[in-house]
Amino acid sequence: MSAVQQHRPDLRTAHLSEYTPTEPVPEPGTAELHPALDLPLLRDLIRPDHQLWTPRELRDLTSLVTSELTGPLLDIVRVDDENRWWAKLGLTAGVELWLLSWAPGQGTAPHDHGGASGSFSVLFGALREDYRYPAGPIRTSHHDVGASIGFGSGRAHQVRNVSSVNSASVHAYSPPLLPVHYYSDLSEVPPIPPQRAPQLPKEHG
């Protein structure tokens, strides 16, 4: 039974995708890939020589990964009712790529991405995103299966699965491994966009 129907992780294979804090980014021109996705196609898509990705490039990356690598992603993904689950799919000096799952009711706290641009594409299910740019209004978008969104470095958001079925999504950020900033509410997002800070591990969404 696939993760589209089930909630509980398969403990026999979960070790392939368990989260491990990432060491400093790879050298330019090299890529660190999930063992189940160390494929020529992903190596081509993740472009190890590319240093800084635009929101449009990130959107194209997550969209192509979800559409062209659907089968391998469904083999990897797990959904856990109790804890949010994620797996690092790839990392280069220019971009990080993640697979996240969302059981009904799961979501992130309001946060930004520390000055990184980002993107996500919905692999299955649907997600609600409340977001805000500095000094702008709080807006809401609903992203259904197949939807992709790219966003600039000033965007803060909260992502949640408000439906009754499981969801999963592929996320990318550039520059990689910048620490997020958390807020109790999106109304607290400061009027000046976050500056890029030293690279540290972070939560995902």
C-alpha cells in the first residue's frame, strides 16, 4: 500500500529516508543525492555547477522532479500521523532539495527561509499556504496535486494540510542550508527582508 493511502511509516525501509543533519554544502560541481534517487536524470536536473537559483528555476526544478520522478518519490515517501516526516533528496553548493509529507492536520509554524528563495510542488494531496511579503498583506493560496510555486527571498509563510487525506510535496531552496526565522503569527514579519546568515540545519516547509 502506498503512502497515498496509508499513514504509518514502513519501518523496514524508513532508514533510507531518515533525516540526518547536513554537513557543510558540497564543493561546487558535486552533488549529494538520496541513495534511492541517485539517478542520471536527477543529477542533470539539480545542476551541480549552478550556484544561485532564481525562484522560476526552483519552481521548474521541483515541478520536473515531481513529474519525472513520481515513481521513485512514491517509493521513498512515508507519512506518520504523530510526527512530520521529511527526507533530503539532494544538495549542491547552490540548492537543497527535500521531500516532505503531511498527514491531515500537520503543518509548519509561520516562518521565512533566512534570505533564501524557494519553491514547492505538490506530489499528491493538497496544501494550504498562508504567506506574506515584508510590509504586505497576509494572503492565502490552496495548492492542489501538480501545483508548483516559486517565491523570492522575502516571503514568509505557513504551510498546512487542512484536508482529510495525506499530502506530499517536493521543496527546493537557494542558497542552501540558511536557518529559518520563526514567528508566532505572520503579522509579526518585519518590514525588512531577512539577511542571509551562516549556514545551519533547519526545519522544512
